[in-house]
Amino acid sequence: MQPYIKHTSIAALMDRSNVDTDQIIPKNFMKKVERTGFGINLFHNWRFLADNVTPNPEFELNKPAFQGAKILVAGENFGCGSSREHAPWAIADYGFNTIISTSFADIFFSNCFKNSILPIVVTDEQLAALMAEISGNEGVEFTVDLEAQKVTTPGGLSISFEVDAFRKESLLEGLDDIAWTLKHEKEISAYEVEHKKRLPWLWPSA
Amino acid sequence: MTRTMYEKIWDANLVHEPEAGSPLLFVDRHLMHEVTSPQAFEGLRLQNRKVRNVHSILGTIDHCVPTKDRFNIVDVIAKKQVETMTANCEENEINLYGMDSNQNGVIHIVVPEHGFVHPGMVVCCGDSHTATHGAFGALAFGIGTSEVEHVMATQTLQQKKAKTMLVKVEGKLPAFSTAKDIALAIIAKTGTAGGTGYVMEFAGNTITDLTMEGRMTLCNMAIEAGARAGLVAPDQVTFDYLEGKEFAPKGDHWPVAVEYWKSLRSDEGAEFDAVIELKAEDIAPQVSWGTSPEQVISVTGLVPSPSDFTNDVKSQACASALKYMALDAGQKITDIHIDVVFIGSCTNGRIEDFRAAAELLKGKKVADGVQAFAVPGSFPVKVQAEKEGLDKIFIDAGWEWRDPGCSMCLAMNGDELKDGQRSASTSNRNFEGRQGKGGRTHLVSPAMAAAASVAGHFVDIRDWK
């Protein structure tokens, strides 16, 4: 996994709540067996007109000022619905590495950390202030410092955020989750021995 | 110290809790389908890792399967996904109810049919509707593909402990109200984010009166309230359902297992982080009117107006939903006309669902211009329905009787709404475009869907002839 590095990037505004994973990546693009190449299908049904090719000029992410954005600022309950990891794959492949909202759906939230995406939870007031700064100055660049757990803006906002210590370390170092867990192989094996004794019917009879 | 059922399952499955890092939770059962697993197998191959406990996995192919002419998958990418699933399972000797198995069907229908999930288990699948299996008193939840790979390699998940919410429903359900209506009424109350960070335990005499299939429908939709998982305490209904099934404990193991399962229920006085209560008497048949499962109202209601919401976000969401759904504020729900009716999915694709719908369809005909199709959740459901003659009732009423699959719940297999078409659907999500780009979905119970197919619009089935 790519380590997450402090950056200053364009913040795009998506003033919608309950953005679900069916919008992030519609199901007709989930048939691939690879992890890559989903960025062109991100928000497909909103992003393109009926011909499926022409960019919809009314869709916020199509604004020239938001091109190249790495930070997405969106309304509450972002990423609700299906567990599809295709959603964070598409978001990362499109170029975002940070999403700021007041709340995220559980599965989506944990999927982000597996894909070098930092989901940041802020308060209603903080979100409103960030959104207002973008609306007033489209193309504005925010700075996200995961090490310091801080988002700062040219408008003078400085917002501290919480992040689980282990997830923070994993993002900063680009750790391989499975390799980390396998360091506990001894504990897993010991648990399995006890599990077999306690619930023998769940194991193949030798 | 008293513990909730969630805490008991957590404690029993906790492998290790290091000082720094994440707790590791043991996964008893891992369910799999073709859409969210190929990249996980590829990840294992690239790292030269093996599947740790093959016996813990059960797979099916369901999302991309055509419900007519099922072996003829026209979409080449979908076809490759199906072939990849088959090959991955063969290579790793995983138990797969594949395309040519007479046990094939939707994963969350197939798994209970075989008794593969038991109370107290931790169950996961790359699919949010894994919540279904909470009906057995198992902690069952959806995971992403990276976690699918993690479970295959380690048999564990890195998990943070969730908060607990008790959802208590007491009283007798009105006639024609079902588990689906309970689920929708709960979501209307909590909102789609109300359960975020929580595991919900459904309790109260309305819940214990539900059959296993009803409990599955209810837990299936816990995810639509944002909950990580839903749980129902195992009881005699659960044990009777499991006994004798293929993967259920046998012989001397059975009484030992039942004794253990009985110990799982939340202790008297156990504390929950949140409690909500509903009265069953208040739950009339529900119909969703918007583009989120929380945008739902009883069949006797009117389509709300943005001004009915004091919360800005909800008001804005209402306005945007009315526009997408082409509905007017104040319109009677029973005046909404539909084009397509779908009965099926992991929410409502079980035998009791088809029985309830058939009861209303007997001797009736589908309204002009309405297309209606029934998609059993699995081949065993289909075979059972045909044994009972239900297929004839559907066909005589002008319905199509199809083969199993996820079908128009998420429209990956070619069964989909055309732009602007409106459906009455027994599935679980009414998101924009969920059933086809530009399609408009109304979530209802099977009986409500059946009646709508005949009337051409929603009807209050309680006084419908």
C-alpha cells in the first residue's frame, strides 16, 4: 500500500448527504476481476449525460476548478449501502486520497484505510465552514497532515481530527494488514486448537 | 458482570488483543460470491499465501446469473467473473454451489438452507446483506474485498468493538404487516445512519413471534439502518430450523451445541448503548417513496413535502428524491402507478414470501402494461414453490416465473428497469439507479408487491378485494 504523505491539494465540494456506493460506482462496472481502472466509472450516472460519454456540466466534480482534486468534502453518511470495495478503488483511481464528512458508513470507512484513503470525520460546524470556503473560492487548496491530525486552509481554518492510532500508523507507513496479522500466527493457532475442542462439529472430522 | 449477546460473541471469538494494534476476531464462516472475491484470490496468489481454513467457506454464484436462459451470459465481462469464481473455488477446493448445482441461488438464501451458520458464530462475506444471518444469533456482517483476502489468509479480522443498540418491538402485528414492514418502520425511525457504529439486537415478543424467514428479512435490512449487524437471540424456533440440516451439529454434538446456543442470549439487565422501541400495532404495510430506505411511509400516507422536515439535510434530500422519483408532495401513496413488479432477493426471496404473494394473486390478473416477475432465491425455493403449485398461480396471473439469482435487486444480470420506469420491489435498496439507470424503486413486502401488480398501483391490502 502507498504511504499517506502530508499534502496540499484542491478540495472538491459535493454538497449531498447519503452518497451511496451505488452512486460511487454503479453495479454495471463491478464485473471486472481486477482492482484497477475503476476511476473512469466513478459517479458514472451523475457524471455523464444520457449518452454515457459526454460529461454532465451540472455535476459538481466536472467543474474545471475541481480538476486534479485530491480532497473530497461531502455531506453526512458518505459511502452508505453496499460493501463493494470497488467504491474506494474508484475513488483512489480517480485521484482522491482524502474524504471529509460528518459521518461515514462503517464498511466503507474501513475499506478506505485498505486503499490509502483517509476518511476524516468533522463536526457539522466544521463541515459547513469547509464547504463555505470552497464555495467562495472554488479551486482552493487545503492541507492535510495526518501525522499532526490536522486540516488547514488558506481561509484560516485549522481543524484537528481523530483517527485510530493503529489505522494512522498503517496509513503513514503503508503497512500490509495481512502481514501484520500473521505476526500473531501463534495466537491464531492456539485459538484454533481451543476452538476445535469447544466446537468440534465446525471442523472436518479427521 | 452482565453482557449483551454481542459482547458474548465478541468475547468467545476474540483471538488476541495486542496492546498496540487491532483486536483480532476469529471468523467461523466465510461466505463468498463472484463479484467481491476475484481480487482477493489474486491478492493471495501474488503474495503466495494460502487459504487457511477451506472448510469455513461456502460459495455461490448469484449476482451475474441470468434468470432466463441462465447459462447464456451475454456480457463477456460478467461471464469472465463467473468463470473466475468457478476456477478459484476449484483451485482452492472450496465448496461452491455453482452454476450447474441444483443448490445454487442467492448466497444469503442458500447458506441458511444448508444450516451453515449457527448461533454464536462470527460470519462474514464481501456483501453488506450478510447481516441476514444475524437471524440465527450469529454476528454476521459485510466486509470489503481486502478483508475477504485477510480472512482467507488468517481466518481473522481486525475489528473494533461496536456499540450496542436494543431495538424492542412489542405487540401483535396488524394483518398483512410482515417482517419487511417492521424493518422499514425501524429504518424510518432510526434513519439510514442511525445504526452507524452499532450492532442492533432485535427483541420483544413481535420479534420472537417471527419465523426464521421473517427474522432473516428483518436482520437483512439492519445494514440499511447503517448498523454493522443485526441480531436475534436464538430460541426453539432457531433450533428447530437448524436441526437435521446438512451442516448442523449431529448426534452427540447436537445437545451440547444447543446448550451453548442457549447461553448466548443477552443477560437480564445487560446494558445497551442505545434503546429504541416500537409498537407492532403501529406498523401498517410500508412503501418507500424516495431514494433512501429511510424515506418510507405507511400505505395510507401521503408523499411528504420538503417542508415537513425540520432538519435541512433531510429536507434537501426529500426535494432531491421527489425530483428523481417524479412524485408530488401530498400525492397519495395509493395513487402511485407502477410499471414493473419484482419479487425476489436476499430480503424476500424465500418460500414464505412466494406463498404470501400467491395468496393474493389467486384468480387475479396483472394490470395492463405491468410487467411482473418472480425470482426464487434459490433452486430449493423454486422446487418447493413448484411442488406447492405456486408457480401456476403466478403464471396464471400473468407473472413470469424465473430461475434464481440476485436479479433486479441490483440489476447486474440484465434484469433491469429502463430509464423512467417505476417498480414495486421486494428488495432492500431504492437508491438512484439501483435497479437500472433512471429507474425508480419503491420497496414493499411481497404481498404489497403482488397486489400492486394486479391493481397497477399501490393498494392497502388490508381492505383490498
